[in-house]
Amino acid sequence: MFPSQYETALPDFPTDLITAGIKRHNDLLNHKILNKAEFETKKLMLQKVAQQRLQDGEEIIFTSTPDMIDTFKKKITTKPNHIFLTINPIKTISYDCLKKSIDKFVNKKYISAYYGCYEIRDAENTGLHTHLLIEYTGLPHNIERAIKTAFKNISDTTNPHCCNIKYVKDEYINSKVSYITGEKKNAKKNGVELSNKWRPDRFYGLKPPVIKE
């Protein structure tokens, strides 16, 4: 589980505008040009600016003494520590190349457990892709960045149809495992059968135990 809150220094934020704004408002307050009510209004405005500039799931909380803003805290909204990842590589990427990228990724220190499979979509062995359920440690935006870095040379990681990242709550882990093992709707069963014939050893990682519902 993630800590619910982290403190961080101001330079960790992309907040050049916010930094300048706060310094200016502190100066105005200290020189009695800006009264306390106006200061609080400006502080809320800066908070909204910060929220817009940070990534999804994050916000900046400003705390202040009667004189000035003295601390910044970044509160990270916790997300599940499981991700269901689908990678559709560029058409020219071979199975061996995809496997090499996957093997390197799943051995990173922030991956604590994983289970996945390779699949094809038709009898011509085209439509190569992989589904991967991972348990990770660290912050959500860090793992997302790591995923995109790991696969940027074999897939269009800016396109969610090619690099799809979905956070998985505990109650949905069983269904994702079932999807990996081939329990799919009729429209996709043909691909599962073809994939089994194409490569019987297409599964990798350790299959998670079934979670009791």
C-alpha cells in the first residue's frame, strides 16, 4: 500500500509561475499592501493553478501561518498497486524483440510480481501483442513513465490503443487473470485458440492465487 501523503520540496514541481506568484504575495502581505483576506483569496487562486499543472491524481495543499505560506505538501491520491497492461507493438516488431523488452521490464526493482501472455489475432500470426498484470511499488505517475520509457522503441506509447495502462482494484484481479488465461467472449476466443497453437509457452510470470470474493 502507498503512503497517503508525501512532503516534497518546491523545486520538484513544475511551478515557476506559482513560485513567483507566492513570493510576490508574501512580499505584498509583509509590506501591508495586501491584507489577510486578499492573501487567502490569492492563495486559493494559486492552489487552483497548481492543481491544473500537476498530473492527474495529485494536488498541492498550501498551509500558512498568519504571515506567509511556509510549507508545501503534495498529496498523492492513492491508486491500486496493480496494473493491467496491454502492449501492441509496431507491426515490424518480432516476437523475440517484444519478449526481450518484456523480460527487461518485469525484472525492474519496482515490479514486485507479474503474470502475462503473448497473443496473436489471426491465422497469419499477425496482431502480436501482450497482456500483463503487474504488482508495482512506488508512485503511479512514476510507473506510468517507466512503462512508456520501457516500450517506446517498440510501440507508440502515446497511443492508449497501443500502450494501454489500466489500474486494477483487488476485486477485479481475478477477472484480469482469467482474461490472460483465455476466458474471453466469443469474438476473441478464436484468437486464444490460435495463440495456444502458435506458442504453447506463451504465458510468463507467476499466476496470482485466486482472491476470495
